[in-house]
Amino acid sequence: MTFILCAINVPPAAAGLPVAAKCEEVADLHACHGSYPTGCSPSGGYDAYLNYLKNQLIPPPTAAAPPTVLTLSDIHNLDHVIPPQLGGHSNNHAQFKDLLAQNGEGKVFSLIGYLYYAKLSGAESSNCELAADDAEGTNVDYHIYIGFDPALAGKLRSKQALSPEEKKAITQTSVIVEMTPHYRAAFEEGVWTLDALKQVVGSQVRVAGQLMADSEHNVSGQNCALGLTAACWRASIWELHPVTGFQVCKESSANCAANSASWTELGH
């Protein structure tokens, strides 16, 4: 891939872009996403454009038009085009939307790696601050860590004990992908579950989804691409979000080629 680095003096966001919304007591994900394209919060103090991207309903990929595969090297190259002013505690994603779009944001790509870990996200403005009120987290995102070390993945598959360094590597070397409740309800209800993900931890996976820079995490205490620290917990702010396809390698070697016939849909 070719990545474009532009000047950082980007014009302010144009009129007509998504705006943040205030809300109280939203009943469930259907009430949330049926009424609020950017989610909402009691204060309305969130990045509306970022949330708008997170809440897209993009059709699942098809065999006739498989997404381009990104490598970990591609992700690292994309890190170099992130303006230092982007995100963190500034709700300014729209200010840099053209630069990010030129580098692939909003397009669907795929990523081949290993499922290291999956958990429920907390209450977030993108989901109207709804809480994970059941074991499957019906109203919240699934926060999924995709790594690239086959030896570490093998230990996870066989449930071997991990060293402190390996436990830290699970987060610090992973690319985050997120299954949103809005997308799951629309396309994979009852199929993409947290339990289904936990059953294939350590497996090689092929994930498709919208490329997006989750700019709220662009701070040194979170984004390891800004410099490895004891606190950072993600390899990059670039994510596949929402996930639009999730397949598991069923070869005994746990090493499928991109065009292998052994990829199986999660939950099937």
C-alpha cells in the first residue's frame, strides 16, 4: 500500500458533519442506534465524527470481492501518517478526516493474525453509554486483540501458563478490532458471541472490517506506537471497526494461506 502524509494544517470541519447528541436513559441498543447515528451521552462531550465511523453498517464481505489484506508492517507504516494533534482528549477527528481517508480510513480491509484475547467493552458514548448488562454484552462492543506471534498463540491454544512478558505482549503487540452491538444485531445476532470468540482463542483468524483510527487512544499512555511504555496497551490506534467478517483457520497446522479453503465463519 501507499500511504500519504500531508501537512497538518487541515481546515476546520465543514458544516453538515455529524454532531454529538445529549441523552438520558436510553433503553437498549435498538433505541440507541435507531435514534442516534453518533451515539449519545448525558453531556454530549464526545467526538461525533469518530463515533459516526464506529457505527457504520457495512455489508459483510463476499468471496467475489475479498478485502485487501493488511500486514502488521502496513499498520506500522500507517502509524507514521497520524498527525500528533489528532485525538487524545481533543474531539477533532473530523479536522483530519480527509488525510485519514486518503490513507484508507472508511474502507474495508482484512487482517490475518491470531486471536489473543476478547473482552466486553465498558459503557461508551458510541453505544449511548449503555452498560454490559448481560454475560454476552448485548449492548456493548467486543474488544478483540489480534496478534502475530505463532508461538504465543500456540501457548494460548493449549492453555499454557504465560510469563509476565508474554501477558504484556498480548496487549502491547496487538491490533484491536471491534465487533459492535449495532453490527452484530444487524448481521450476526446470536452467532458472533463472546463465548464463540473465547472458544477459538489462540487460533489463526482472518478478520475483515472498516479501517479506522480510534483517535481517542492517541496518547502515550495507551498507544504503543508513540513509544513503548509500561502503561501502553495497544500496538496502534488503527483498528478494524466495525468488524464485518470473522473467520477461523481450521487447518491442523493453524496456518492457513490467505486464499485457503479452510477458513470457517465464526460460530458455524
